[in-house]
Amino acid sequence: MPKRSEEMLMDLWMSLLLVWITCVPCVSVTPIIGQSKSTQTGGSAVVASGLGEGQRLLSRAKRGWVWNQMFVLEEFSGPDPILVGRLHTDLDVGNKNIKYVLAGEGAGTIFAINELTGDIHAMKRLDREEKAEYTLTAQVVNADTDEPLEPPSEFIIKVQDINDNPPQFIEGPYRASVPEMSAVGTPVTRVTATDADDPVYGNSAKLVYSILEGQPYFSVDPNSATIKIALHGMDREMREEYLVVIQAKDMGGHMGGLSGTTTVTVTLTDINDNPPKFSKSLYEFVIPEDLPIEKMGGKVKANDRDIGENAKSTYSIIEGDEQGMFIITTDSQTQEGILRLKKPLDYESKRAYTLKVEATNIRSEPNSGVPFKDTATVKIVVEDSDEPPVFSKPMYLMDVSENAPINTVIGTVNARDPDSTGSLVRYFIDRHTDLERQFNIDVDDGKITLAKPLDRETDMWHNITVTATEVRNHSQISRAIVAIRVMDINDNAPEFATEYEAFLCENGGRGQLIQTVSAVDKDDPIQGHYFDYRLVPEMLNNPNFTIKNNQDNSISVLAKHDTFRRQIQEMYFLPIIVTDNGNPPMSSTNTLTIRVCGCSKDGVVQSCNVEAYVLPIGLSMGALIAFLFFFLIVVLFVTLRRHKNEPLIIKDDEDVRENIIRYDDEGGGEEDTEAFDIATLQNPDGINGYLPRKDIKPDLQFMPRAGQHSGPNGVDVDEFINVRLHEADNDPTAPPYDSIQIYGYEGRGSIAGSLSSLETASSDSDQNYDYLREWGPRFRRLGELYSVGESDRET
């Protein structure tokens, strides 16, 4: 017999034995496959189970039944239905006509009952994991009438579990991490397996864990499934990842249990357990002395076996750079130390440097708290370069008087070649900074001289750039800024601050203030401006005006009397001399214009015109302007009435015959601007004037035609049209016109030629109109019409 069948049979007999022991106190039954229990309270009821019908059943009369439960083994796959149990009642005696009825879950499909004997059989293979129990109802009825003989009783059939489901790791496979160098017994992670079998019955769901792969590095707790470190000193730098296989076995791990496995990938995380290490103990660099500031002079690298933040280091110079010539920074991408210049090098001053560089981990050592370090020596050799000349000062400040003569020496610049060879230096002015060529410089000694006269009032400062170039190497050029300040002299006379226009009220009193006058001077003396004002000598004793010093470089012009009248004199001119305090002093004569005006009682100027006195008495200026404006409107209205156009032929607005105008003029389309004016036909009076031809000059010159005047009450349209037809037939100057200019022009963009009849030299009978069909869809219909006409003539 196969091993699996033996195990199932063993479980079966163990279950039957257990049922037999538990049922002995209730009734006397013979165990077969299932078991039943009953508690009798009256009537006649029997619960029985056995192998055959011939076996005697024990019963207790006068008691009804109360069902408890039966058992059936899952996954039973015999050739015949399995007997679950047997029902019996004390009414079943002799040949009494009764039968057993079964109802409830699975009745008739999964479970069947023998109506005569009461035997219950399982018809299908059962799975406890799908359904663990079934609730059914048993009843005894009359075999002929189906009349119940006893009340129905409910009982349960439970599916008894067997070990038919292996453990499963639902969440697997797993990934876990643990720091490197962790102590033995450090938990890594925990796995969990599940078993679908009944955890209450037997050991089918009791799991035990073990490790199949991953030793001796890891271990697993057999009950909790916790994976732990099993080996001391696991170094990530030696091996970073491990694969662990865990097994879960049911039946408590005993032989015959089912098992399942899962994998756990364990990664060792990095800790800072490795110091940085320079790849070389000595680095040598050759740096030219003309290397610009902040430029790189060399690189150093300290390698660290750790990763991430644990591998990052900072670099510093700890010895050999007392003058602060260098600085070292860390490249965040490559973790290299970049050596840069902090100050310019000078080969002539110092030709070599020896530095001690240190690399320090950012994170400290786990145990001691002190960061890992390493040092290296950096030797720097300064290489001589051909340097440009060096000015004695980066910027020069010079002063020159604005009246200095040409070729005056303003100052001197000085530059030298710092190289050991000491080349001669030549000086030049960058003319981009001296476009006016105001200055010159001596190429040999650097003296700056004046080339053109200066004017401080035009340019107070001149900023020029001077270059110094080596004689032996013209590419070596240095530049210096020279700021030249033009010193002021008193060469500008003061003048009025603005062109004053003063007003004098003719009704003002004596001493009235006419104007406050101030002056300006383009010069800028060190002690500041002070202006002296006075009237010209011939005006000192004038009877009209006087001036008063306000002690703030301004004066007040005052009136001497109150008898000013516009009718006598409308305007006065007052010359005033303004003198500054320069050395020598400068002066100028400025004239103040004073107008006599009419003012209000408050002194507000209202009118300064003499004509205001000749206006009619009682008529103000505003009233006069309003009168003139009204007069102009009246004149304009009368003029427009006289020049109003005569009405058209049709005077009734409701008569629309003026819009129905038909004529056979083909014309040149929208671009034709030489056609006749249709307004001539609409206005009968328009024919009185002679209208010349607009396109060609007529051969015959006609005199102007007499107009046809209509009656006073209306228009004879029929007569008007007849006259126009007669004129069109006899007068070549009358519209409409027919000329080559009008009818021979089709406008731009047409793929067809002209349709003018004037260009046709042959008759209709000689023409072949088939070409019209080739001109496109626009002329297809026209070609068809002409083709039909030719066919009619032939017939």
C-alpha cells in the first residue's frame, strides 16, 4: 500500500477510536466512519453508526432525539460512497410503514439517506478548506402519505481535517538589510508562513522553521522564524549581499509533514569602518607664476572603501602655507582635493613650496567618535613666465588747470618688467578712452602732456587708459587708469538764471515787487559764488525802477511810482549788471523786460494788451469772443445753404426706380477706373455741361447739348430714355463708351484671353469654338452653346 494511503488509514482509525470512546456514555454504537451523539428526552429515537445493517443497534425507548454532530473524513476517494452514520427511531419496529427524510445543506447532492434503513452516505469528495461543516435536518414520515410521525431534528456533519495543505510564505520573497560588523544574534528580519489545514485538530498546521541555505552567516528561530546574525565580523567591503533559504514544515517538523520555502536577500549596509587613504604619499606639481587667481594648480585624491556619506572627506592644508598662497577644496562629484591659487605667484620671490595636505572623513569613527584621517605631501614648483609690465600704481590721479597751455606736463606713469631679464617698457594711450586725442604720452618715460585746450565746464574729468608694453614681447601688455581732473578758473561771467518776463500792475502802488532775479555761473569756485547786482550807469537815476539786494545772491526789482499806464508805455527794458567774485571778476549785462498790465484788486494779471481799452464800454472780452463765435456759425450756415446741390431726378425717397438701371457694359471689372459716371444718366441736368471722353479723344467735337427740362410736377421717364438712346446712337462723346481700352482688358489673373469683338477679324461661320472647352470650367458652358449653334447651321 502506498505511504500516503497508510497515513490516511492511520488517521481514520485514530478518529474512529476517539469517536467510540466519547460516545460510549451516550448510546451503545458501533463505529464505522462517522460518529453520532444523542441526548434522549422522550419518545423513540436512536442514533447509531456501524458497518452493516445486520449489527444490533442499542436503543432507549420512550425518548425523542436531539442531534449533535457527525464526522466525515475529507478527501476520501474510495470507489463507493462513504457511510457517515445511521439514523433509527423506536417507531421502526417490524413492518411498520415509515421512511427517513434528510434536508438541509448538501442534502440530496452531497449527502444521501437510505429511506428504509436511515443510513447517511457522502456522495462526493469533501474538502474541509472549502467548507468545514454542514447543517442538516432528519425526520421520520409515513411512507405512504409523507405525514410527519415525529418532529424534525437538526444535526451537524463536520468534515474532519487531514494534512493536505503545505505551508506557504504569502509575502515572500523577502529583502532585508543589516549593518555590517553587527554582533552575533542581531535580528535581521522575520518571515511568516501560513497553513490552510485545521490548526485545532492534530498537528497539520503546526509549523517549524529551519534554514536550508545561508549558513554559517545566518540562523533562524524554529518557532518565531526570526533570522539572526550567526557569524562575527561580516564585512561589507568583502561581501555585500547574501541569499538565505528558509523552510517551514508542518506536523511539528516530524516525518511526513508538508513543507514550503522562501528566499531572503540580506544586504549589509555600510558603516564608517575604513579611513581615507591617499593614492600617493607625495604629489608634485609645476605651476606657472602667471596662473590666475582661483585657477586650479593640481588635484589630490584620498580613496575610501566605504560608500555614501561614509566615503566623503574634506581636504585641508595643515603645513607649509604660512603666506596663504593656496587653498584646497573638495569636488563633491569626484571627492578629489582641488588645489587653487589664493594669491599670485612670483617666480622671482619664491620658486618652490612644500605643503602637507590632510583628508578627513566627514563622519566619525563608530566606536571612538574620532574621524579617520590621512596625510600626504604636496611639492609645488613655480615656473617662470614672461609676465607683463607692472605699473607702480593701479590707478593714477592727476590735476591740470583748464587754462593750461598745450604740451603742459600733467603727470608721469611708471611701469617695470618684473622678469629677471628686465625688458624695456613702452607707454601708449588707449585712444578708445581718448577719442578727442586730448592728451599725449611719451613712449619712453611715461610723461602725459596736454594736446588740446581744456574746458572744465564741458568735461570736468577725463579718464584715460595707459598701456605699458615690453619692447621684446609686444604681447605682454599691462593697463592702468589715469583720472585727470580739470581745475577751474574764473572764465565764465554770471548771467540770469532764466529769461525773466516781468509784469507790472498799472494800478499797483509805489514799491510794488515786480520780479525777483537770481543768477548762475558755470564756474565752480572753491569758496562758492557771490554775485553783485547793479543797474547800468545810465539807469542809476531812472524814475521808474530800483533794485534791492536780498542777501542770498538774488535781488528784487521794485517800482518807484504808481502812475504806470499802458496807453503811455506798454513795455520797459531794465539792464542789470551781474558780477561774480572770481579772480579776476567776470560780469555780464542782462536785460529784464517789464510789461505793464491790467490787474485785479488782488494783483492778479488780467490783460497786458493796449487794445483792451478800445473795446466798447460794457462789453467784456468773454462776451466779444462769444459774439464772434456765433457770427461765424451763422455765416457758415448761410454759405452751406447757397451751395446746396440740386435734387436728383427721382425726388421721392420711396421710389426705387433709380436703383433699377440695366446696361450692357462689360467693363474691366473692379480694377477698371476709366468707365463712365452712371450719375450722368440719373441727373438730367448734368447733360447741360460738356463731358469729355475719358478713354479716347473723339474725332468730332460737339457743342454742349441743350438739356431736356421736365415739367414742374414730375418727370417723363419714357421721353428721358428715348432722348438718351438717340444721343448714344449719334453722339460718340455720349456714354456709354465702347473702346479697346475698356473691352480689351480682363484684369489680372485670368487664364483666358480677351473676348472683345473688336479683335475678331472673321465672321461667326469661320470660327471654331472648340478651344473654349479647353479654357476651364468657366467657359465649358459657353463652348457647348456655340457648338450647338454650329450643328444647327449645318443641318
